[in-house]
Amino acid sequence: MTLQALGYVGFGSSDLDDWRQFGTGLVGLQAVERTSSLLAFRMDDRKQRIVIDRSLSEGERFFGWEVADAAALDALAARLEAAGVEVASEPGTLADNRRVKRLISFRDPAGNRLEAFYGAEIDDKPFLPGRSISGFRTGPLGLGHAVLTVENIDAVMPFYVDLLGFALSDYMQKPFRAFFFHINARHHSLALIETGRNGMHHLMVELFSLDDVGQCYDIALSQQDRVNVTLGRHTNDFMTSFYAKTPSSFMVECGWGGREIDPQNWQAVEMHDGPSLWGHERVWLPPADREVAREMRLRAAAAGLRAPVQVADGNYKLLSGTCPWWDGQRQTS
């Protein structure tokens, strides 16, 4: 695969003060002063991961996808141009702004601005979270995942799969049509939800501790209309998370315990049990679809649908005793 990870994202907004409070006080990002019209956030050793730009109109957005080096970037540009995609080799001033060595830009069929880059700058100062958290799971997995709404998935998917090299992780048809794609061991770095309009649905950031998510949830609950999806656990990537409404109206999913996959041997499947094992009441869904999602969760509960918790080394403690369900899972795996 040419693309390695989601390296950075940017959004247009005039609400820099609200974004600062949201990013630091709720999510736990580190705010980095840039200019009076631009606010950047760190979440690890890189100089920036998320950018809020007042010079861009509300709703404008860009996604920075990382490649290994200059040769990989040139090969990607050539492949896109051969397919009739207009590619711009961006000037050094923009590369400096993005804190990378070099980048190109192009658009997907839904009009989203995509950037491919290499050589992200590393900060010599340690990451200092905006509130007391254990940190974010990034590294080779990238900053998290982005989920886009599209008019028609079938019109957009070939661009990401055939040209950019994304591989399908899984998909669902109910309670809404959604397809999930990977480029590394993160279960998905990109997802497309068919809603009849093109837009930004949510950005996921993964924290190291479940308590980080729970405390973040408490903060969100204390703010009126902040929670757009209640605490729950997904069926496909096993993430325990909730979704908070940003100052730009799309959502940030704050999660823990995301699933890793083997990209070389992964087999995509259709999911029939809905998007969540439990929880995740979706305020953004129409009432009829919310009812379908609720019924799917209740059926999953009645069927005893379970999934093992995904933990990083050192982020768990084994209990004494036995677990018949888990012992059965290990014997059949």
C-alpha cells in the first residue's frame, strides 16, 4: 500500500476560542499557537496533527495521508494523473504550514481535499496534554480515523480502493449504509457513510486509558447538547467510545480499545448485527433509523453477542478465576 496512515487533518472555522476549549479541555489535545487565524493541536511527538484555520470557510476540510518518502509521493502523483485526476505539487510555503517536507493535493469524487505528504516534523518538546490524560494511540496507526458522509458510496469507493490502495475492512447496509477501509493495522482509517450529501461525519481519536474516555464523557455530559452519540462499543473495531459535537458541528469520537488487524490476510465481511454491541444511541439519526439501530442492539444482547476487550501491553491486570465464555473462544480460535 502506498498510503501508510492518516497523518493530519484540518478544518475551516472562525470559532478558534471555542475550538481551543473543546480541543484542550474536553479531548485533551495540546494547543499550539501559530497565528491569529490558525490554531494547531498536538497529540503526540509530531508538531501538529489537527489544524483549525480561520482563513478557510466553515465546512472546508483537508486530510493529510502519509507516504514513506519522495519516491512514493511521486509514484502516487503519477498514478493519479494517469487516471485523469488533477494533482497539484504544493509549494514549500504550504509544506512549512503543514509541518512536512513536501506534499501534493487532489480531490476525491465527493470534493474532499486530500493531501499526500512525507517527512512530518517531530517536536523536540514532549507532548503536554490539555488536561490530565494518559495520551493518544498514534504512531504507525496514524492519528485515528476519519468518517465522511457521501451522496453515493459506489461513486466514491473505487477512487479510494483502486487508486489510493485502501482495502475494505467490512460494511453494513442497516441501519445505514457504511463501508470501512484500512491501510495499516488500525481496523479502519477511513469510512464512508451514505447519507445523500457530502460532508464530514466524525474524526476518531483513541486514548490509552478507558478512564480517559470516561472522564471525557463526564465533561461532555456537563455541556449542553455536546454528546451526539452516547457511550457504547462498536461491533467491528471493538472501540468503546462516545461522540462529542465540535464547534464546527461534525463530531469527534473519543475511544479506547480499538482493534488491530492483519492487513495482509484480512477478509472483509458484511455486518448484520448493527454498528454497536451496546450503547451508542445516535442523536444524529432520523427517528426511524434510531429505532432500527436500537432493535439491532437488543437482538445482539439477546443473542449474547460478545467480543474480547482489546488492550495494550501493561494496560490491564489479569484476574484470578475462570471465564467459560473466553475459555470457549480460545478453544475454537
